[in-house]
Amino acid sequence: MGKIIGALNTGRPAEEIFLDFENAEPSNEEREIHSTVAAVLDKGPVILDRLFKYDGCEEFIRKAITTPGEEFEEAAWKAVLPAVDQLQEFYDFSLELEACFPKLLIALCKNEPKDSLPNQQALAKQLADVFDFVLRFDDAKMVNPAIQNDFSYYRRTLNRMKLSKKDLNIKIRDELANRMSLFFAYPTPMMKVLSETTARFLSSDNSVPRDNVTNALATMANVCQDMVAKKKFEADTTNMMCLRAMTGAIILFDHLHSQGAFVKKSPIMIKPCIHVLKSYTASPTDGLLNALRFTTIHLNDPETPNPIKQLLN
């Protein structure tokens, strides 16, 4: 197995870790957790495809608002219903991700992550796949205002229908509609799910030390940065997955660690991570740089060195 330098930036010699994202297969020990997580992740491409193709109901809603009347309102309602069903699919998938992510963390973080990640390559690949999906979903959702507009119109119309007793066959009612509204109101809803799920898991489960989780995230970020910087993979799709995994690991680390990802003594090699995003040219990385700018919480802290802030300005 090849070796790639990429580990915690502690001043000591870097760990030699290679995560073979293109060929990793689950061992017998990994198989049960891998199957559980795969059952969720296998749905990811369909979810993303539907999100990318989500056009929304803007024209129907505009006519219903600007030209009040039963004809246009009924047409808008008929257009919004299947759209909202699709939005429920996105929300339901977030619940599946919420349920399986702690199982992946337990498997990778119950022991020393610098050993667990290279020794459980198929699970490490799934951790990268989770971040890859989350960053792609949130990026697409953020630039599609139709999602929130459609759901807001649905809720307003639903409230009117309740008053007129016309809501007997409505599937998505108040409680579910409220939860979905909170989910889609957040700019990066899938990353929020990961962050809140991980924080909740760490506060309720003592089997995995918090330091192990943050060390695993730091190691994942550093290894992915190194693999792209040293051109260990030729395929653009693999390199972009590495960059999304690196970015997702940084964001989640920043949310979990009290000092965040950007302080001088951070175990994440944050400057090389930013540089590799800026220098990668095979595919656009603006969305990932923006994720670091706007989805992290410690970037603008006084403790963040000015050169790091300037790199992201």
C-alpha cells in the first residue's frame, strides 16, 4: 500500500497514512457497519439528482399571488403538492443520515483514529462520502431559493385550508411541516444535521472520547489535503471528493472544538488546506471556499491569525 504524508500538525514528524478511496473494500470487521451506512449513502445520488433538477413552482405561485382567484390558486396548489413531496424526501434522508452517522463515528473513533482510519479504509471512505454528499447538497440548496419559496407558499395555503376545512387529505401537516420548515430555513441544512447529531451523540455517549472525534476529523482533513496536493489520484471526481471531505471535516471540527479549526495550534494544517482549494483548477472550488468562510463559526475569532483570515477574504 502506498503511503501519504498527512497528519496532525503538531511539530512532530507527520503520520504516514494513505486512504485508498478508489479501491477500499470492507473487511469482515467493517462489514456490518459498512452495510448499514451504505444502505443510506446509496440513496444519495438520487437525492442529489432530484435536488439539481428541482425547478420549483415560481410561475404558478406568482400567478396565484398577483391574480387572485380559484383557478390560479388551484393550479399553484396542484403544482406545489408534488414539489413538497420531493422536499419531504430530502428531509427524510437527513433523518436517515442522522441515524447512521453516530454508528460510523463509533467505529472510527472508539480507538485511536490514526490507527482506525487506515485500518478501516472502507469506513473511512464512507466518512468521506458523507462529507461529499453534505457539501454537494448544501451548495445546491443554497443557490436554489425556490425550495424555501415553495414550502412557504405551501404552509400559508395549508393554514388557509385548515380554516375552511379543506385539508382532510393533506399528508404533511403542522408538526412535520414545522420540522421541515426549520430544516430548509437553514442555509446549510445537511451540515447542520451532522453538527447537531455529533454534538448530541458526544454529550450522551461516553464510549467515544470527544478528542478522538476531533482528532479523526483533523486527520481526515490533513490526509485529504495531502492526497490532492501530491496528485495521488488522477480522477477529478476522486480529487473533488477529497476536497469536499477535507472541507467538511474542517467545518465539523470547527463546530465541535472549543477553539475551532483556525487557531495557531490547530491540529488541522489549515493554511495548506486553503491553498489546495485555491490552486485546484480541474473543477470549481468556490463553493468549498465559501463553505469555510460562512459555515464555520471560529474564522473571525480574535485568535485566528490574520494571514488565515486574509487567505479567505
